Amino acid sequence: MSQEISGAEDQAVKAYGWAARDSSGVLSPFHFTRRGNGDNDISMKILYCGICHSDLHLAKDEVGMTIYPIVPGHEIVGEVTKVGRNVTKFKVGDIAGVGTWKTTAPKVVWTYNKHHEDGSRTFGGYSDKIVVDEHFVVQIPKNLPLQGTAPMLCAGITVYSPMRYFGLMEPGKHLGVVGLGGLGHMAVKFAKAVGAKVTVISTSPNKKKEAVEQLGVDEFF
């Protein structure tokens, strides 16, 4: 049964997911424990998790820093099942999103492949549940298609943030998008949504039909 209030010394949470155990990158079923739901935390039932290329890099230890076993996934959307007593932004039943935590803090703590301040491991979203400090969680409107919302927690914000910063999210702008991959197609969608003109620059001619007919780009080079 879902609970609305938890103490800081709550019991550890049993979870189930998919983990890579070596650099083969092969994922297999994995039972593990997450830290208990503290005063500032929310617990979520994970509904969808996107696949980011960094998940693949880390699963295969292609950057030389993987801690095995590793449960990847940091584009997470789910339903709130428990909130800590100090939580103010969420209530049980809300739909919430989790991306990559603490990427600019003095002590970096990622959604997976790192350690919490108490020394416990972080595991990602290829699992059934997660416990997160509410500071690193965002509200997701319930009317959004959640399977398409999950990638916005990484690929989406990666392009949206600089587009906003450089004033490109305005009608009448002309945006060039280099590459129509995970990031590129998000940039195209955001730009077209605000009425900008979009040119896709790609080394893959076979993507022209998708770019023009499905995403509505103005030019394909």
C-alpha cells in the first residue's frame, strides 16, 4: 500500500531491475536494495525509462569508470508512491520525472554508477522503483504521453537548455541542427513547436524522408 509520510530512517527498499555485470554490456535480471525513503525523498514506481547512449557506454565500460554491477537508465518517468515528511512539491499519485542528479555539485552523484553520501550505491531506471531527493525530481503533467516524455529528462533538456539560453526558442528564428539522432530530433521538435525554421544537416541521406515528412523540417542538407 502506498504511504504518504516516511521517516528519515526508513527501511531499505527491495528493487528489481536489469544490470550489466561486465563489459559485454549484456543486461540480466538483478535484485538489489535502494536506500530507505528519507525526510526529503520521494519513492517512485517507474513506468518508463529512456535509453541514452551514455547508458550503453557505461554498461560496456567504454569510458573506463564503470562500477559493476550497473543498472543503467536516467530518463525516468514514474508515479509517486511515498513522500518524506519534509517534501513539499509532490504527493502520492503524482507523475514525476528524474534525470541525472547532482552533475554540478562539489560531490557529483549520478542517478547510477556513483555512491550516495552515506556510501550506498546508486542504481538507475532500468528497474521497478527508485528513491530520490525531491530536489532532483520534476513534475510531469498527466496528459503527456509518458513513453515519449522520458527522453526529455536527458536528450530533451540537453538541447532545450542551450536553445533557451541563446534565444533560439522564438518564432522566426532559423535553426541548424547537425545530426538527426537522439538529441537532434529533440531539437527539431522544440524548434518547430515554437515556429522556428529548421535545417537539418546530416551525413545520412536516408533520414531525409523522416526529417521532412514526420518532423516537418524546412530544409535537409
